[in-house]
Amino acid sequence: MEKKKIIWTLLTGLAISLVIAAGSMTYAAQQERSIVQKPEPTVPATEPSTEPGYLLRIHEGQLSLFRIGSDEPYEKLDMPLNLLSEYDYDRLEQGVTARTEAEMRRLIEDYTS
């Protein structure tokens, strides 16, 4: 009976160790992938863009989305601007551009979360 307890304890410990090792390997692989996949750089709003794109900036006291070349926002975001850091606020006053809508959505998530 005592032998069974020892074997059961060893098997339980081995199973837990395997789960921890698998989790660590998964985490390391995700970190390695995130290092390899560098985010697309954004182009400052002061540089003219020849590609279609999007602009996120503060307009009339609200965070707003523009299509490059348009003077009117196509979407206004309901976000308190006082939650922004001074650095983010200054960047958004200048405007932050993105080439794709997916990139713009990532920027919005970064600024609003």
C-alpha cells in the first residue's frame, strides 16, 4: 500500500512538471514570435502620405478618425481626453497615421485602453 502512495505521488509530480514545462515553452515561443513580428511604423502626420490611410487626432475636443485627405472625421470616439498621458495627448494633437484600418484599430486600442 505504501508503494502505491509513493508511485502515485511521483506520477502526480511528473504530470505537474510536464504541464509547467509545456506552459513555459508556449510562453517562450509566443515571446519569440512577438520579437520577430515588428509592428509597422507609423508615419508622422507632418509628412505627406501618398498611400490611402487613416489619421487619428484630436478634433474639436474629441478623439476622431479621418481618412487621409479628408477634413471631416468619419468617426468620433467617446473617450475622456484627460485619461491620456501628456505625451499621448501631444501626439494625438499632431495626429497619428496608419496605413490600414486594422493598424488604426490597434492604435485606437492602445490609446483607449
